[in-house]
Amino acid sequence: MTWTMPDYPLLFWGTAVIAVLLLGISKAGFAAGIGALTTPLVALTIGVADAVAILLPLLIIVDIQAFFYYRRDFDRRSIKLLLPGALVGILAGGLFFSALLGKENLLRIGLGILALLFVAFQVAKGLILGKMARRYPGAFEGLAMGALSGFISTTAHAGGPPVAIFLLPQQLPKHIYVGTTAVFFAITNALKLIPYGMLGLLKPSNVTTIALLAPLCYVGVRLGVYLNRRVSEVWFTRVVYTFLFLAGIQLLWTGIAGK
């Protein structure tokens, strides 16, 4: 069998390189959450379904590095409460894609809305969660937030906010918080291969594209470690979320206009 490379526009490669580097930087614990820009960024140049399908194997490569590093530093109670819901959310996300495959404008509108909601959450997160007293959310909250995260992660690779809502009130040590999210998304992203495969999103024609981008996963992680020591996380995050906001607006516009 011979692998062929899809005829993606040149601009795709620029957005894909930036997206994969952001994945690695985020998984290194620097400016956590910036990985939410990856799918909207790539979806500006190719179809939404192709964007999520190309990014998933790259996410898993980065997850393997993060899982190996944090495999002993995570909150087991939180993982046990979140994962059952994540399974439900992944199933719902797969059904969502099944219903909208081929309806690119609707997919762009949905992704644009999710991008803007993510930015809104990041702006309000400090105000909302900062006033909460320390507490340990129960099983129902774990199921609900896990399901919401699984759905958003399946449709946009941006399932961080629901997990943050569940974890932040517990005031876990930073390395445990980062480790818990790393383990949760390593398992969640691996499970997403099932609906993606059943829906035919994992195309053999994308293997060469993924192979060319894969080395950047390691570069992104190393860059994240470097930035952790030398760059203001606050300003870096603000720049990324500004681009995420603009990408969300652009996706909404093109989806509504049918372009």
C-alpha cells in the first residue's frame, strides 16, 4: 500500500506547525489550556473533520510524553470520577460528528461557538472559581464534568474547562493538578480513536502529514519547558486567547456565510 499526501493548501502547513507546537507547550505545563487554539487554527485552512482527525494522533504522541512524566503524580479519586462521564461524552461526540459529517458550515459554526465559549470561560474563570471555598466535588459532578469534557474533546480537542471546574476547587498541588489532567486526557484521547475510526475520520492519506508533523510534538514540549523558566505565562496566554477569539469569529463568519 502506498501512502499519498492530501493536497492541502500551503497555509495549512503554517497553521499546523503552530498548532502542534502549542500542543507540546501546553502539555509541558506552560500556559495550560492554550491547546484549545489548535483545532480552530487548523480548521481555518481545511475542513473541521480533517483538522480534528490529523490532530488526534499528534495529541496522543504528546500525551505519551506527559503520561510518562506524570504517571505517579495524579489524583486517583478525580480520575475515577471523571472517566465514566468521559466515556458518555465521547459517545455523544461521535454521534454529533456522525450527524454533521459533510455539513461543513454547521461544523464551523459549532467549532466557532466552542472557541468563543472557551475564551469566555478563561476570562471569567478567576472570578468564578477564585471565590469558591475548598471542596471535593462528588460523583455526580464528576460524571457531568467528565461527560462535558469528553464531548468537547471529541468535537474540538478542547475539553479542559469542565475538568478545570472539577479540579480547581480541590486546590490540588500544581504538579498533581497538571498530572491529573495529563492522565485524564491521555486516556480520553486514546478512547477517541474508536469513534474516529468508526466514522472513517482516520484516513490513510493523512499518515504522511501526521508523520511530518510528529517531530514537532517533542520540540513543543521542550519549548514549553524552556518558556516555563523565561517567559511570562500571563502575557503569552493573553496573546493565544486573542488569536483563539479571532479564530472563533472567523469560523462563525465563514460558517454562517457558507464560504
